[in-house]
Amino acid sequence: MGQTASAAKAKPVSMKQVNIQDDFWNYYIRLVRDVVVPYQWEAINDRVEGAERSGAVSNFKIAAGLEQGDYYGFVFQDTDVAKWLEAVAYLLAAKRDAALEQVADEMIDVIGQAQQPSGYLNTYFTIKEPEGKWTNLTECHELYTAGHMIEAGVAYYQATGKRKLLDIVCRIADDIAVVFGDGPGQIAGYDGHQEIELALVKLYETTGERKYLELSRYFIDKRGQQPSFFVEEAERRGWTTHWSKNKIHIDPEYFQVHKPVREQEAAVGHAVRVVYMLAGMADVARETGDRSLLEACRRLWDNIASKQMYITGGIGSMAHGEAFSFDYDLPNDTVYSETCASIGLIFFAHRMLQLEPNSRYADVMERALYNTVIAGMSRDGRHFFYVNPLEVTPDVCEGRNKNFNHVKPVRQEWFGCACCPPNIARLLASLGEYVYSVKENTVYSHLYIGGQVELELGETKLTLNQQSGLPWEGKVRFEVALQHSAKFALALRLPDWSSKQEVLVNGQAYDISGKIADGYAMIEREWATGDVVELVLEMPVMRVRSHPLVKQNAGKVALQRGPLVYCVEEADNGAQLQELILPQDSKLEVSADDSLAGGLKVITAEALRLDTEQWGTQLYRTDADVKLKPAAATFIPYYAWANRGKGEMAVWVKERV
């Protein structure tokens, strides 16, 4: 399999070591603690009036014998509870909350009662189809569901030191190890929806039990091998399908089983499954030194980031199958760009940074975080996007053309398939984990988010206090505190949106030429308490254009400033946004607007607008001059769109030479 002893790898920094104090991000972290997690608890308990029913908590109570009733929801409904518990764990790791912890403990007690003696835990099959467990891995998400509960168990143990949920998930994993494998009576297969792979590595890291890592590697190695496990499984089942009365149709690319994972050349199929799979592959590559897995991760990363990713960090352009389509196919109005897919991309990027610190991974992580992820939740923390379009016309997506019906012009209160809201909560609650990593004697700063981090470099204990002006100003400041002076390197990411950077150490210019490695400025010196490093990043308004093969954006331009992508909204620019034209030489001005989304910076420009009055009722004309009239255009950060009611929105606008 191309294995070799692993070289020195970067170590992630636990969120327990990071205390975020940031003008921009503290709002979202408080929102998750004070609003999102409590709201989602009400939602999964079916207590939010007007929201779609969840059934997630009641399913566990029924499976535990504490309530009577029928199973409700999707076959993977348990994951809403698991992701909620994981978000709670991260909040408790940052700040203990006795009341919240008690609610979580009581839910964990119910989960424990719902677990079967073998260790199996899945309320759908316990309540509704007890004879069907492990018979339809293609569609029924059993290992996916187990993986999310394992992640919750690990996070809750790390946050609280309580073993109850950890013991539950160890029994889940032990049962899976008995059921799956190449031995007599075992199932030589894997799940239709990847997730168990990365969860098992987390369990291995927490318990030290090597069998969990080997089980993760088994699922990765088995995927895509021929003959097809999904075909063999379907034949045993008589080709029945969970979702309808028809016979199952198996699209190998949708499930990423068309080739063994090491041979796959491009990201295909369901986007969330792809990036969850890649996160697990990167984990196993990191822990085993498997070079062939690492090469596959690099190859698929390059395909996604250079050919299949939206400017917002969204991935998965096709509504059918919530999937990747083909290289450079990035429609703006029928886009899917599921919030969970961008979160999965962040998971993948974070793991690649541990394998090989390179700014290209952190740049994408930052892009997805500042744009798609926080756009997926309203400022009130109670409304969410599942789909993240780059162009919206409400009359179209709410009209008779079913190709647009998945696109919503406003955020929804909840979803029957509610994977995205709790995924946002658990990511934002654990944001501290994504800021730094340490490799040997180097501290890498991947994200510029203010706060304090406590680290150990060998025998040296180090505290960094970061102050960040992002996303509005490109100024970052680090203050160093040490027990005693020590030599180490501080690696500062030079973002792809900044063409000019300046570094100062203790107020003196520091020459970084010749000291840039993989997109990081390496500041290596003997450090002492009180040393200050300042990073000044040029933050112009950038006109961004797509590769010519992205047909949907031909002749169009988008604006970006710092990590933020901008868009135009009907609220500022009126309806019929397709009439707006931005001349190449128009001046772009940045100004503050404290009235929108808690305060932000907008971009204004002298633009043009098509004068359509001449057309009358004629659909086509040959004698009409194209008349343009002056117009003022206002661009707001994409993450803040749809906070002022229903209206049109567009990221890409026509450009005039």
C-alpha cells in the first residue's frame, strides 16, 4: 500500500488550549452557546412551533423503552442528537455550564438505555426494522450514524472527563469490529456514507486502542474493490431499496466506489461523502505514514480546489445527488453547495495541514469558513440554509420550474433532514481547534482569529496573545509570553488575498524575503517574554474572474476583500440584478455600515444598468440599441445576505471593458 514510517507531523492544538477573544468571531461563539444549541435542543425535542418535526430525541426514548410510539424521521435521525452532543461538549470544554451538562448527561443516560447488549446502537433498526440491521449499508447509514455518535463520545470525554458516552461508543466500535472484516461470518464491506473512518481514528487517538485505527483503514482499503460490495449486498437483499418501492439503482461514482480510493482521480458523487472520506483518508495517512493515501488526498484536493470549488468555498454544484458534476461546472443559480459539504471541506483542509502545513489548505479553510459556513446561519441563530446559492431570484426558485426548488431565498427554521444546523454548531463551537498547529519547533498560525493560546515546545511553555482586525482590517498582532527565553519559529500564513505583506518584530521591519515556506513567513529567532510580532496584510478590493472554462461566469466579475466574498442584493440595488454592469475602470470604495448584520464594511461602485424601457412587450428585436444608464452599485459580504427579507442576490455581475 506504499507505506513508510511517518515523518514528523504537525500536531493539532486542542481547543482547550485556545481562548478565542475576537471582535468578529465571539459573536458567533456566543450565539452558538446562548441561542443555537438551546434552540436546536428544542428542535430535536419537537418543541419549535412551525418548524419541521424532528423525532430525534423521542426515537431514543422509544428505543430505550421509556416512551411508546413509532419511529419518526430519516434512517439517520440519530445523528442530530449526536452532533448536538458534540457541540455541547465543545462548549463545555471552553466553559463549564452545570445546567447544560446536566441536560447532556440525561440524554446520554437515555442513549445508554437504548443501546443493545451487543453494543449495537441505532434507533431506526431497534424500533422499526430489527431484522434489517446490517443488510442495507448502501443506503441506511448505520456506520455513518455510529461514526457521529463516536465523535460525540470522544468530544464529551475530552471536555468533561466523564466516560459514560465514551464507554457507549467503545462498545459500538467493538461491535462493528466483530461484524465487519474478511473472516468467516463477517461482512466484508463498508457504509454508503463515509464518516465512520474519521470517527474511528478519533477513538483510537483517545483510547490508544490500535484496533480502531486498523478498522478505519479496513473500511478505506475495502472501498471500491471489485467485485462491488454494494451489488453483492443488493443481490442478497433482492435488490430492494429503503427509499421507495422500486428496485435499487447503484451509481458507483455517487458512492465513490467506482475505483479503490488510491486510484481515484477526481472528486465525484455526493459531495459530503467525498470530503468526509478524504478527511478519514488523511487521518489514516497521518497515523500510519501511508504515502499512497497521502498522494490520493493531494490529488483529490487539487481537483476540488482548482476545478470544482465555488469562490465562496462551496462544493457540490449539482442538486441531483447533492453532488459534484464535472470540472468547471459551477452554475450559480441551480447550485447545491450544501453547508455540510463546506464544513467537510474544512475538516479535510484541517487534516491536510497536520500532514503538511501549506497555506493552500488554510486559504480554502478560511474561504469556506468566512463565506459559506456563516452564511448558512442567520444572525439570530434560528434560521439556516441547507443550500447556498450564488444567485437568487425568489420568483424563480419558488415558481413552477422544479430545477430551482431546492434553492431558498430565505433561511429556514429547521429541516426534516437537519444535518446542516448541528454541523454549523459543532464547527463554530470547536473553532479554536483550527487556528494553530505545532510541528517540531514551529508554531503555525493558520487563521487570524484573536485570542490566547497556550503551547508546549519541548520543555518550553509558550503563550501567544493574538489580536486580529480581520475580516475588516489586515492587521494582526502577536505578543509572546515565555517562562524563559527560547528559540523557535513562528510561521505566519500569507493569505492568497493579500499581494503585499509587512512583518515587524518589536516595531522593527523584519525581512521575510527568502524566509517563506509553503505560503508561511517563517520568523525564527530567540524569543523572550514581551516580544511582539505584527503582520500587516494589504487588503485591497479584488476583482475576481473565473477560469474561461467556467461558462456560467463568462464576462462576469466578483468582488472580494480580505477573506470575504461580496454580493449585490435587491435591498440595495433594486430588482433585476442581471441588468447591473460593473465597468473595469469604476472606482471601488469601502465604507462602514453599522446598520446591517451587526456592522460590516460595504463596497460601493459607479456602475451601469441596462435601460430596458425601450423593449416594451417585444421578446426579440433586431433594431434596438443597447442603452445604458448610470447606476450606483452596493456590494455587501456574502455571509450577510438574506438578513433583510426576501429578495434577489448575485455574487457575479457583468463586467464592461
